[in-house]
Amino acid sequence: MKITKRQIFLLGILCIGSISCMETFSLVSQTAHQHAFISYIIGGLVSLLVLWLVSLTLKRFSDRNLLQALTVRSPAMGRVLLALYALFLLFVSARDIRGVADFTNTVLLNRTPIPILGLMITATAVYICQGGIRAFLGLSEIYIPIFMAAVAFILLVLARDLNPRYLVPYFSLDWLGILKGVWCIFPYQAEILMLPLVISGKYYKASAGYVSLAVGTGVLIVLLLVTQMVLGVPLTGKLIHPGYEMIRHIQITDFIDRFDLLLMALWYPTALGKIAFDLYALSYTLQMVVPKLSGRLMTAPVGAFCFACSSWFFKNTLQQYDFNFVWPAIAIVFNLVFPILCFALLWPRRSRPEPKAG
């Protein structure tokens, strides 16, 4: 099926903004404080550089995606790299499942056990994943514009509660803290690299990926600044889900209570779509490693295994939160070193000169 620039743009925002707005505000505020938005800008620029490198590599294979190109050019070495990348996607999927399950347990369903919530989230994501790339494109076309409209609505309603004095001193930059913030946020922004991995060069448009990364980063910066100017920088860094606490400050009238539940209902499908896309990328990668396997039939077993790993890897919410400080050490290998290695492996080979006649 044909994939347009608009669909790639929306799918990129789904990868960047859906889970990141829940996981990263506290991490970056804790390290970079009031200048956390600079960490997002620097992380976005590094991600843009890596995305440009991947897009440049993909241009050489117009009829294939990056995973297919690796297996065709270097069958043995390519499959080894893809097997390692599948382990990385396994961690990403398990982290997202556990993160959304913990958030749901903390905010919405306090009495429901986390394993039950994780199972329900995984089952829904597997159902979406079985629809293929068309399901993600349709979901992003519906809910990403709603998500963007909700961000504009939050900014409009909370404009009177914004206190810029919470961001002082404005020009006393702590570059070490800012770089620590980049360390935390880069793995989340670089997840847009999954798009050229599963979308062939014939349909993937690099310009749409660049714009999607810029807009997604801008949305995260806006939500971060609103959160910091409503709650304050110290409180933002101490809360696990400061974005939700910011939304709870919205008061339309005295008769509309728990307006945050409506906004959560608008955001939740994007989080499920992001988890489903993680499972889709993982299943597709495994299919490239073992061609005899069916990617569609693997989604349920892969989802069940990711759900089990989400419980094995993280015993509680705090352990999953602290893991984000160690996770970049693993993610940087696959989000930075892996694209450079692919660029080198997929370098055009010199054609041998034809022997002269006679």
C-alpha cells in the first residue's frame, strides 16, 4: 500500500510523543532543572543527525527497508545484527508495557493488579499489531491530531496559571546537568529510527521524518515548560508522572470535575499504538532473522513474551523509573552505533570493470 508524507509525519509523532511525555519530564527536570528544554533541543539535533544518516543509507535501496537491505547485502552478519537489535526492541517493548501499566495503576485503577493491567494492555496492542502497518497509519491519522489539539487546549486553559518565575535564573546554565538530560531523553527521541527500519525506501520520505522529529520535540518542550511553570521545577523533578499532575490543575467550571480523565482517554490510544508499533517492529525483525516465520502469526507469542519480560525485568515502579538512567548506555549502541555500522556495511560496492575484448 502507498504511504504518504502526512502518514509518516503522524506516525513519527506517535513514536516520539506518546510515551515520552509520560516518562521523561521528571528525568530531565531532575538533571537539567529549568533548562531541561535545552536537553530536548540537543537530543533532537543528535537524533536528526542519526535519522539523516539512516535516510541517506536507505536511498540506496529504493525497493527495500533497512532490515531487508542488511539481510540481502550481508546475510550472515546482517542476521546477527538484527538478532541483537531484536533484543533491544524486546527491552523497549517490555519497558513501555510496564510503564503504561504502572501509570494506569497509579492514576486510574489503583485496586487492579499491575499484571492484569499489563495483560490487558498487551492484548490490545497485539490486536492492533495484527492489522499491520495500515492499522498504525489509521490510528495515527485519528488520534495524533486529537493529541495535538489537546496540547493546544491545555496550553490555552492553563495560560493564567503559568508562572515564568519558576524558571529563574534564566541564563545560569548548568551544562553538565543539561548533558545528563540529553543522556536521558535521547533514547526516546531516537525511537523515530524505527520508521525507516520497517518502511521501504520507495515510500519513506526523509523530509517527513525530519519534520515529524522537529514537531514531536516541539510538542514535548511545550508540555515540559507548561508542567514546570505550573508545578515548579523541584516538584516536577520529584514526581514520577508530573505531566498528569499538571493536567489535574485544569478547572473549567465548578461542575466539571476530573476533566483529566477525558484528556487521558484521548491520550491512551496513542500509548497503545506506540506499544503495538514496538511489537510490530520486533516481530518484523524476527521474521528477517528467520524468514520461515510468519510475522503476523508471531505477534501474539511475541506480545506474551514481552509482557512476561515486563514483569521479570522490573519488580516495581521505582525500579522501572531508575532503569531510565541506565537505559541510555544500552540504547546509544543501537540508536547511534548501529546506524553508523549499517551505513558502512551498506556502502555501495565498486563495480568490477568489464574485461576488454580481444
